[in-house]
Amino acid sequence: MKTTIIFATGNAGKMREIRMIMEGMNVEILSMKEAGIEIEICEDGTTFEENAGIKAAAVAAAAAERGMKAIVLADDSGLEVDYLNKEPGIYSARYMGEDTSYRIKNANIISRLEGVPMEQRTARFVCAIAAVFPDGESVVKRATMEGRIGYEEEGSNGFGYDPIFILPKYGCSTAALPPDVKNEESHRGKALRAMKAVIEEKITV
Ligand code: IMP
């Protein structure tokens, strides 16, 4: 029997990414909406792991209420800039206000790093993926992608803080990389692949 995975997101880009990564597995992957779950979740944790766990637990409870037997996955991610004491961190989406454009958020981060040399511009994207299995077990995987904050925006792929996030290995921003290359290197790609291994193990035993 096919296993159902519900990914607790409304983001089409994240759905595409998880479908690509889970390809080849005998699973059906549904977004929250496709699973008929529309709930407000208060992400009031203090770490990426906690917030991913809060989302996964809330959606797992909603799925159980609807009599669904599914693995629920949820992610929480963000950018940590070392020079800014790891800001914006878990507040990455809310930094300067949820509705503020990334052009403005990115310009603000660049201006807060004015005069700071490249070796002190270290930063990372962090992603935590939480899973709640139908037997109640929960697992969290965390992964990062290390880089530097650039001096200006570059590239038009990706989203969010990608135009200012330089990946030293490629010498360009993650917004200047083709999406499959970014997925290979990204915090979310790595965390999802680690979770894939856990799920594969779980559904074959
Ligand atoms: P989440 O969807 O609640 O996990 O919020 C994550 C936020 O972190 C996004 O809105 C972006 O601001 C930022 N972020 C996370 N991953 C990436 C990435 O791969 N590129 C650019 N920004 C990212």
C-alpha cells in the first residue's frame, strides 16, 4: 500500500522540491491544502527544530482528527548572519515585517554590514525538518548551507535572501545558481534527503 506524506506547507516551491527529492519512493505526497487541512499554526518556538516540530504536530493532530493515516512533515528555515548575532534567524520571514519586500530586507542586511570585510561576513541557511509518523514517533533533522553575505544583490533565481547569499564554492549567489544545483547544496535539500532515509527505513520495516 502506498504511504501518504503530508507536507505542512502552502509554498509551491517547497512542494516541487520535496517531490523531486522523494522521487522513486512508493509514496503519495500531499500539500496541507490537498489533504484538506487548513489550520492556523502559531510558530512560537525559539529554535528552528521547535518550530518545525510545532507545525508537524499540529498538522498530524488535524490529520488524525480526519481519520487520515499519514506521515506529516514540516520545515522551518532561515538565515543566520554571524556578524548580526545570528539575525534574522527564526524571524527570517518576519524580519522587518512579513509584507516587506526582500529587496528592502536584503538592502537592510547589506547596509548593516557596511565596511565589514568578506572574512567576517559569514552566514548560513538553516533548515529543520520534523516528521510525525502514524505510530506517534517524531524525528527532526537539521542541515545547513554555509556562505557569506555579498556586497550587493546578484541573480534572479531562488527567493528570499538568495540574491545576497554567496556560496564560496561557486563564487556567486544562490540566486545565480540553477535550481538543481542549489537543491544539491541547500539546507532544505540536505535535511529532506536525511529525512528521506529515515522514512525509507521506517516504511520498509
Ligand atoms: P519558513 O518558510 O517559515 O521556513 O521561512 C523561511 C524564511 O527564511 C523564508 O521566508 C526566507 O526569508 C528565508 N529562507 C529560507 N530558506 C531560504 C532559501 O533557500 N533562500 C532564501 N531565503 C530562504
